[in-house]
Amino acid sequence: MTAQPVPAITLRSVPDDDIPAYDARELVGDGVQARIILDDQRYWLRITRAGKLILTK
């Protein structure tokens, strides 16, 4: 079985003002995690003690 090439994703240059912005602390509320759903897939956004963001499936 040969691996199929993965199509390249082209990101278009968009001014920052045209991209929605969300405050991660508002997403997690009083906690440190928020669940994000995309096409019936669940992801978790977590704020670490060091103030970094981790997105996991």
C-alpha cells in the first residue's frame, strides 16, 4: 500500500481585523478547560498553569 499525498492547505493572507478573536479565559469561564466541537468531533482547550494553551482531541 502506497501513501497518498496530502493536499497542501493554502492560507490566504487576511488582515487581523477580519479574523474573529476570542478571549480564552472567557471560553473557559471560571475553570481552565473548554470543550470545542467541530463536525461532531470534540476537542478540549486547556489553559496551563504557565498560561499556555493546549488543544487536544
